[in-house]
Amino acid sequence: AQAVCAQEGLIAPLPSLALTRKFENMAQYGKLEYWEERYTRDPEPFDWYQRWAGLKDTFVQFIQPSHNIMLVGCGNSRLSEEMYEEGYHNITNIDISQTVIKAMQEKYRDKPGMTYKQMDSRALELPDGTFNVVIDKAQLDAILCGEGSTHNAQKMLTEVSRVLNPTGVYIAVSHGQPSYRLTYLQRPEFGWTVKTFTVQKPMMGMTASLSADDKDSVHYIYVCIKGEVAP
């Protein structure tokens, strides 16, 4: 599993409770049971890859405060909170873990327009064309570490495309290099125009990488624009 995830480019700092098990079986990232147990034992906020400060310069090019936004695989990330503080007040957060959703519903109950729903990203219980923007920070990467990774990634991306409006934007923050990710994102059935941006990795010391052959100093931001005709 580690070799597969290294190839697919899953790389992230681990929370403190996991540091003694640095090379945790990453295939678990595709399993609900793993996340339920993890969020139960370690409820502290944790952000994969980047905080808002590192993403803002790219995100603001494509996201407006008036937009209807979904964060897929939200976990207990502070990203929505940080965006909310900057005027983005219509954010739907989904995660497969009921444990983390309950905790986040309670934490942010005083923030109108910021909602949390337990949902499987491969089968979204949401109407077509609901969102202007879908944000994914490590969700696609995590799915690509699980069993049936290619099939499940396709299901998730198909659902993302469905719930985006005709000119909507899917933004995926990933460790995966373009040679690994564009295969999934440039499928003709989506009709997405994909733009690739990079952002420097935060300085995380020796805990920044799960991949022994990591040579990149950047994370990738894939901006997939629906309904835009490529030049």
C-alpha cells in the first residue's frame, strides 16, 4: 500500500498521535472505519497539506464570496472557518465520518451558512448543479490509496461534476504530480479545462513526507473549470 500511495503522490504530515507510526498503512485512508477511529482518538483540528493562507492567492482567482461552495472530505480542517472569516458564508462541508461531522456541527453551530453533512463523496445526496465551487484538499489523494482506487476516484469525480453548475469549478489540492493526476481530471466525459498551479509546502520538518523518494517542494492545485472551451 505504501508503494501505491507513494506512486499516487499521497504525502502529508501526520497528527501527533501518529508520529510514532510514521509509515502507517496508508491503504486505510480509503476505509470509513479508519476515519471514525482516527477522529474519535484525535479530535484536534488537522489540515492536510495547506491552510487557507497558502491557498488564498490561487483560490481567490476562482471563488467569490457570493458563491455556493462545497468542501468535500472536510474532516476537522480549519479551511472553511478561515474562509468564513474572510467573507465566504455559504459553505457546505461533507465527510463520510459521522463522528467528525457531529463534532464540527457543534463547533460551528453559531456560523449561519456553514453546514456539515455526513455523506459519501462517491454518492452525493445533493441536487445537480448546486455549487459554483467544489474544494478538495487531499480527498482524491486519500481515495487513490484505498482499494478499488481508480473506480472510486471516477465515481467521486463524476459526482463532483454532477453537483457543479454549468460553469462551476472543482479545485483539488494534491501532492500528486500532473503525470499522475491529469489522467483522472482530463477525462472527456467531464469536459473540464484543467489549470495547474503550485504552492510551496509549509516547513514541517521531518514529518512532512510519507514518501521516501519525495523530490517536490510544492503541492499542486488543480483548477478544473466546467464549460470553458479550451484555447
